[in-house]
Amino acid sequence: MVPCDRNLRDCELISCRLRRVEPLCRLPGSALQQLAMCGFYEDLEKGVTLFRAGEQGRYWYAVLGGQLEVRYHAADTKDGKRNADHIL
């Protein structure tokens, strides 16, 4: 559902879900409603890549449930060898 198609009930449901996210629960209700009005709500399949290192970020994500895997590459070492991938 795109933001322009949302009604007040949709925004209330999304803002209630956002309120369950620890860092967001401290925000005033009006801020959560604004996020709900302009944000997108997506259910993503396992294995979807949201973005890659070096890409310019266009969105921010709040993971409301499920699992998230973050992979990053360590910087090259002094001897020019690359360290292995890290999974958080």
C-alpha cells in the first residue's frame, strides 16, 4: 500500500506496530503517525537484500519482526589481504 492510499485506520495500525519497536516507542504519537503516513510497510521474503555497502541509502528500515542478517566486509589488512565476511 502506498502512502497516498492510506486512511486513518491504516495509519493507526502501522503506528501501533512502530510503537512496539524499542527506540521508536519513546517518540510522541504524532511523530509515529507521521512516519506511518509517509513510510512503506513491507513483508519481505527470506534472503532479500535491502542494500549493499557503498550504495547511497534512499530509505531507512525498521524491522518489526522476524530475523535480520547483516553482512559486512572488513577493511583490507596492512598486508593487502582482505578479511572474511562478518555476519552480525
